[in-house]
Amino acid sequence: MRRAEPEIAATDKRDPFLVGLGERVRTLRARKGLTRRDLALASDVSERHLASLEGGVGNASVLILRQVASALDSQLAELLGDETTASPEWLLIRDLLRHRTDDDLRRGRVALSEIYGEAGSQSARSRHIALIGLRGAGKSSLGLRLAETLDVAFVELNREIERVSGCGLAEIHNLLGPNAYRRYERRALEETLQLYPDAVIATPGGIVSDASTFNLLLSNCFTVWLKASPEEHMNRVIAQGDLRPMAATGSSEAMDDLKRILAGRAAFYGKADASIETSGKSADECFAMVLATIRSETARVRNTQ
């Protein structure tokens, strides 16, 4: 059964602030990869209340918003539309960055990473290859094959998260919650970068959800986004025998959730150094494209040294 959406009159008289608030909640939820039901359980706010909130018709109390923000691992100010209010320096930096192009902002982020010692050298980055994208993108299969061809270590970050936490992914999510998972994810990435001078890393689909961890990845790895259509992602996961996407909600609703997650994360996946469209292509074709991309980057770095 489809979730009931709040009814909106033909003449939309919703408060613009509440509409914007609902859009930010919906965007943050998609970015975290949470269904509305997941967020309801994590925040202890009813699904019906969340539907009204996301639809721009919910006049939520501050306490409700605080619960939702906590469940999304976000600051309350981020829900309200302004996370850069912590200090005068924040405000000055925000004003400096206002109206800059996305390319200008990217250069600023890279420069800040270098200033604060977060970024590795070009040669060091090219020695850590990170594959990003949604589940079903082919990160594990292509990553293992790529590592064998390049004769470097293959690291599946999910397995490293289980190692550093001492328990399985399901236990982390069900017993400790998403915030604990993000802490283990960050630690697993830090240890991987320290332990393996050369590696291909298959990352979890939600690694873009935590800005700190994603910054670390971008600053220290050559990243490749393995792109595919939502339908292809779903078909690949089901072909692997994983029916979890449809277990709770059914195929139609699961596909809607998958599309929202991809839409919420696409801009972040797009920060990768390279992107490769894998839809409609065989495993061999995808591998050839990834390998050619990596060899091109290796040659480019060698020529600049």
C-alpha cells in the first residue's frame, strides 16, 4: 500500500517557510538513505506527522524538529535553512562564498583541505582508488578485478567497518544507530588509508552522507562514481539474491525510495574525479572503462611530476 501524502489544495496557500522546511527534511532523509518509516522509528515521530512536515503543511514544534534533526545526524539550524551561524568567521566565510560557481567552490574546498592538512599529494591520491555509488553499482566486483589487474590490495570498506566495530553491519544499525555507524565508517577509512599504501577501495553507498568522511575520501583518493539508472541498480541487487529493497514496502515503493536516494546523493557522487555510466553495459565493458580511466590518471600524474 502506498503511503498517504498530505493533500494540497489547487490554490497552494502553504507557508513558504514550512514548504522549504519540508523540502530540506526530505532532501536530508534521501541523502541519508532513509525511508520515511526509518526516520519515524529513529526520531520517535509518527510517519503521519513526518508526511505533513515534508509536505509543507506540518507546523512542527521545536522539540519535534530537534528529534528529527538528531535522527538525521544534522544540526537544527540546517533544517531551518542556515547552518553557518556559529561564529562571525562562519558568517564572513559564507558571505565570501555566496554566489560562487560550483567549480569555484570546489577549488576553495580543495585549497582548504591542503591548508588544514587533510589532502594527500597527487601521487598519493592516485595510489588509493575509491569506487563510489549506490548498492548494485558493481563496486565490489569491478573493484576486486581492478585490484587484481593492478596488483594492489582490495579493500571493501563495509568489511573494515565490521572489523573496527567488532560486530556486523545489521547489529550496528539496529543496536547502535546511524551515528555510531558513521563513526566506525570514518575510522575504517582512516585505518585503510594508513595501512595500505596502494589499494582499490569499494565504499558503502552512503559514504557521501557524512561530509567529514566524504571530504577525507575526496582528499586522499582518486574517486570514480559508477553510475547506473535506478532500475539497473534494483535489478542488479535482486539478481544477487538480495530482496531487502522490497521486503518492507513492495517493489513500486522500493523503486520510489531508490530514486529519491539517488536524487539526494547524485550531486555528492558527482564530486568524484571521474564518473562512468554502466547502464546497459556488460561487466567486461565496465571494467575496460574503469581500467582506462585509472591508467589515464596514472599517466597524467606521472607527467606532472
